[in-house]
Amino acid sequence: MKKRLKKGEFGYITAMKKSSIIRSIISVGSCVIIFLIGLAINHTNKSAFSIIAALGCLPAGWSVVNMIMFLRAGNCGTEAHLEIENHKGGLLILYDLEMTSENANYAISAATVLDKNVCCYTEDRNLDATDCEKHILLQISQSGYSDYTVKVFSDLQKFCDRLDQLELLRVKKNIDPFAIEAAWVNGTTQTAASVLQSISL
């Protein structure tokens, strides 16, 4: 059985696009079929079947909206993923983060958090890096994290160079990002990395 991808794993957006399409087809199709069955049996749309179909339109509508959001979301390309994996060392890399705000969506292909540094890479050439950095900084500051530096790269090589620098810092300070995430206790303040996940699709 194929493992279900979690938010932050490479391929998450692609997997959610497929599942949201299937879920939307099934939910909308079910509403239509129930309505048509009622129409065929009762020869009128004024029946319990119509009520059931109408009620089913609520989750079906949510599913369609969810599908549209995922279809519009960006994901990390395969070549970029392979290059990042070659430079990540012991860093925790989050992939396929589609962050949303009132004014814009931000397609983050990859991101890492280490020692008050948030480093992101985007393949969306239309993304406003400065605006995205402000959005991320605002979100993590609302969770109690201050004095963080946020940088969004659109150049893969520069992003990987920064990963190399952060890996050296990680080794020097003996930081284990995976242990930090594993030690998090439900009900306590989210880690900075998990904040990035929670503000993404």
C-alpha cells in the first residue's frame, strides 16, 4: 500500500491535486446521481432525494474549492528536489508549501529553519519575495518567534549555497532539527518549522 504523503514532504502538492480531483468527482457525481434517482422514481424534484442531494452539495462545494486551490498551487520540481537533497546535509527540508494570505499566494518549493534563520526557495517567477518574507515573518512572530531572519531565493544555486552555510552552522552548534520536531509536545507552542506547515495548504 502506497504511503500517504504528509504536508512538507516532496510530492505532497501533486498527490493532493490527484486526490482532490477524485474526491470532487465522486462527491459532485453522487449529488447528481441521487437527484436523478429521485427524479426518476418520483417524477418531481420535490422529494427526500432532492433534499439529500442539496445537503450533499455543501461538502461537494468545499471539495471543489479545495481542488481548485491545489490545482493552482506550485510544487517543487524534480531536478530542484534532487539538487536540494544533495545540499541539505542534516537540515530539515520542507517541500511543496503553498502559503496563503488575504492578498496573495506564495508557492514555496522548499524551506528550512535553523537557529533563527528561515531560508526558502521558490520556482514561481512571479512571486514577490519581499512580500513573502514579510508574510512569513509576521506569521512566525505571531507564534512568539522574534529576531528571525527570513530569506526567499528564486535562484536554486544561491539557495543551495545558503543550505551549505546553514549545515556548517548546524554542525558547529550541534543542532538536530529532527530531534527538535520530534520533541514537540501537543498543546505547546509550535516549532517555527511547524508554523510554516500550518500556514500552508
